[in-house]
Amino acid sequence: MAVNSPLPVAADLKPVNGVEIGFAQAGIKKPNRKDLLVMKLAEGATVSGVFTLNRFCAAPVQLSKANLAAVQSGGKPIRALVVNTGNANAGTGEQGLANARATCAEVARLMGIDAQQVLPFSTGVILEQLPIQKIIDGLPSAVSNLKADNWFNAAEAIMTTDTQPKAASRTVIIGGHEVTMTGISKGAGMIKPNMATMLGYLAIDAKVAQPVLDELVKHAADHSFNSITIDGDTSTNDSFIVMATGTGGLSIDSASGADYEALKEAVTDISRNLAQQIIRDGEGATKFMTITVEGGRNVEECRKIAYAIAHSPLVKTAFFASDPNLGRILAAVGYAGVDDLDVSKLDLYLDDVWVAKQGGRNPDYKEEDGQRVMKQSEITTRVTLGRGDATATVWTCDLSHDYVSINADYRS
């Protein structure tokens, strides 16, 4: 069960004008489950995305990046997205690319658009060919039930080892205009930037110029999906897509000014919510952990240290056991790769408990205080470096027996 993350309520997920959603049960991996999703976008929508940096990126990632690049080169705008779960279509060579293209071609045929206007996405088992005929057979059903209020079904249709769907909605007022945004995400393991084994889709009804949206999605990703980790494994299929339908009253054509800043804050906030839902539902997770490193010379070194702590199996298992073996945190700081770090200036806190002072155990620290914090389901670890003004925060979870069991049984 996800850590302090209530199940989304379908009625709370607001339709976004300019987006229609359909789903189907195609039997890609298991029968009688939603596993195929189609999104249809209004004419005039702009679309941007960020993708995994894994060199072994999946066929749909390669094709989505190519189709988005074609738009930037003057091609027709993106009008549809198609997502399947149960099979990643990664490590599948030329046949995998052919299957991704065939998926786009069938969506295009059903919708009366060009195949290059479709972005494909897949998630699931790697190194197995996509069961393309099941997808082709399932697409007419998905397209036939396209409607605006299918967001909860969409969130369910992209799940793999997730224990629950992940979704969020916001309505904000920017420049006197009401802006509606709704998004979904999936992921529970194989999570590490850049990106994590996750899919994320966010629709907003504002009109946003393509270059501005390209900048906006990168900022939102860096402060959300690129600031989470479960197990340190960067996946092959990670994608985060923002769709601006242009159907609302707000129009943004410059990455500056009060309206842009307000939109950037709102988009980043909902993206962070979707990303944190992934961590709260991490495979086998029992605790949600915030790691903040401050007082660094630059954000890069703060992130290095934060991720060294967040990735450490020794740290994560100690948190699972509520064992205040906190020297493990100091060890992770030390091997993070900040070679000129003066550890005599370092302080460490668990929530309100001052654990380490000037590089050593705080004389006032009591182990029972540390254990009190570690028994909580939500814990903040804060490291102060005393060498500058930079800060960085990442979110992670503990590492439990169930994580091993889930991944040992994943293909069965």
C-alpha cells in the first residue's frame, strides 16, 4: 500500500478541454485488465517532453523523440498519444521499431491523421517483442470510447507493479484566466533520474508557444521526476509529456513575465505531486523520505550528496528497520564525490533531531530520539555543508523485504 497517498478519486480529476481519452483491455500481458490507452489532442495543441538518458532506450522513446523533432522542424503538430503496459518494447531491435511505427500507423488510420503526429509509449517487460496484433486489435475499442473524463481509467491503464493509480488535478487563476491541469503517472521500481522508470502525462488548457513549452517541461521535470529515486536503476522507457491544448483563455508566448512564472510554478507543483506519488508507491515501500542537502557551493554537489544518501542500500534498509545506524548517512556523504568537502563543517538532522555536529556525533544526541523519528512513515534527512548557499532536495523510500520479492517474481 502506498505511503500516506490516498487513492485518487475519479470525480476529482478535472477534464481538460482539448484532450479526449480512451482505453481498452488488449490482453497484452494479462487478461481482463486495462492495458492500452489513447489520448486525442485538439488541433493547435503544443506538446513537449523529456525522456530517459539510458543509451538502451526503448523503440517508442526513439520514435517519440523523432516525431517531436519533426514538429520542431516544421512538421505537422502532435495530435495523439498511445500507451501500452505489459511490454516495454525495449531491447527489441529493428522489429521493435517496426512495431512502434505500426502502432502509430493504426492510431493515425483510426483518427484520420498522419502517423508522425502520434507519440507511442510502452512500459513493462524488457527484451520481449511487442505483441503488435493484440495492440492493433485493441485500438478500435480504445478510440471508440474517447471522452474527456477518462483520467482515472487512464491512470489505471498505464500501471505495472504500481499498487494504485496516480493522478492529480489543479485549477489556478493566472492573468485573470482560469487554467485547468490534470496529469497521471506510473512507476514503482527501477526509478532513478534521468528519468525514472516512469511515465507521466500532464495536460493544461493554456496556449503555450512551442519553445516556451520546451523550456517549461525541462524545468518541471528537473524539480519533480528528476528528483526522485527508489532503487538507483535508470530505465529504458521513461517519458514525461506536457500537452498544452490552447483551448483556455491564457496564452503564453514568452518564458518570462509574471504569467509565465505563475504557470511554471503551477506545472512544477503538480508534476512534483505526481512524482512523489511514485515514491510513495515504491515497490515494497513503508516510508517516504525527503533528503535535503543545503549550504553547498552549487546545486550539482548538493544533488550528488543527496543521491548518494538516497541510493545507499545500507541507509535505506536502516530506515526500513527504524535502526538509527546513522553513520551510514555520513559514509554516503563522504563517498558522494565532492572531493574537497570539509566534513568538520557538516551537520546532520533527522527532522528536529540534531544528530551530527561539525562532522561528529552531537554531544546532545540521544539514540532514542533518532529511533523516534525513524519509526515515522515520513522522515526528512537534512545535511548542511557550511560551504555556500546552494541547496537540493530529492525524494526516496526505504528498501524492504518486499522489494526483493516483487522484483524476483516480476516476470511470473
